[in-house]
Amino acid sequence: MRKQLYYVLVFLFSLTALGFSLVRITPFSINGDTYIGIIATFIGISVTLLIGHQISNTLETKRVLSEVKEANEKLISTQKRISQIEYEMEGSLRVLYAKINSKEQEKCAIAFLYHQDALNWYLKKDREEFDEHLYDLEEYIKGIQKVYIKVEDIDEYLNEAYKISEQIKSQINYAQIKHRYEHIMKCFVTRLDNCRDFNTAQISEEERMNIVKFRT
């Protein structure tokens, strides 16, 4: 509507200008100069309309681009929220698997691996609190006893733990848990190595205290 009104106003203005160019105080006459004046006037009208059209198109293009940018920002925001929900669901599912396995003492090492993987998913989220998950990892380590674990499975557990650990270290939030997590990994490796040694007694109180030394 505004564009049409603009064109009408420009057209009326151009006709007015044309009228003034034809009507003069001197006696009206048609000659070569008159034709040139008329042609120049029409050229001026055409140029004016063309420029007005281009300006209108430019404004319309800017409006459309602004709407596209806004829609794109909303899309990115929605995708981010969906990703956050996915990370939370994947992490929660692995925590559940860990809890189920921890009910059987011979599966505490497996429970550790599930919860370690859950921590990897949680580190992808926009969150700042991980103490609860580090606490659970420590508890699973304390539950690993050599009488319940098969020596032939130890290397498989360690290889899986190292693989998950590499993923954890690549997460942007890893710096928040770095010192305590690396200590937990050392304790996990030590606990499994102690389970290899048939001369080693059950987990000692000293080892238990070392596992939890970073708790506040």
C-alpha cells in the first residue's frame, strides 16, 4: 500500500513538473526545444521512478534479511535447547545403568564405567556442578573388591575407562573437574591393579581415605 501511494505521488509530481515546463509566461509555441524539453522531462520521470523503485526494493530486502536473521537465531537457540535435553537424557540413562549394576558388588567396575560415560555427557551441558557425579565415581571405586572381579576382565575395564577419559578431557567444561577427576582415574587404575595381585588384602582404610581426599 505504501509503495503504491509513493508511485502515485511521484507520478503526480512529475506531471506537475511537466505542466510547468510547457506553460510559460512567453507565448506558447511548439518547436525543437519544446520536444527536447518534453523528452528530458519524461527521462527525468523515468529516472525518478526507477530510483524510487530501487530504494523501495533495498528497504524491502533489508526487512526480509532482518526477518531471516531473526528466524535463524531462533532456530539456533532451539537446536541448542534440544541438544541440552539430549545430553541430559543420555547422561541420566547411563547413571541409571550404573545404579542398577552397583546393586551387585561384582559389577562395581562396570557401574564406574557407566557413570564415567554419564559424566562425559553431562560435561557437554551448560552446567557448573559435577560434585555429585564425582562422588558416585569414588563410591564405585571403593566397591571394587578382588574377590568379586575377574582378573581377565581388568584390562578390558581399563581400556574402556581410558577411552571414555579421552572424551571427557576434550569437553569444554573439563577444567572444572580436572584435578579431582584425574585423581579418581589414578585411584581406579590402582584399585584394579591391586585386584590383579592375589597377595594384596582387601581395600585398606588408607586406600579408602586416598580415594575421597578431594571431597569438601
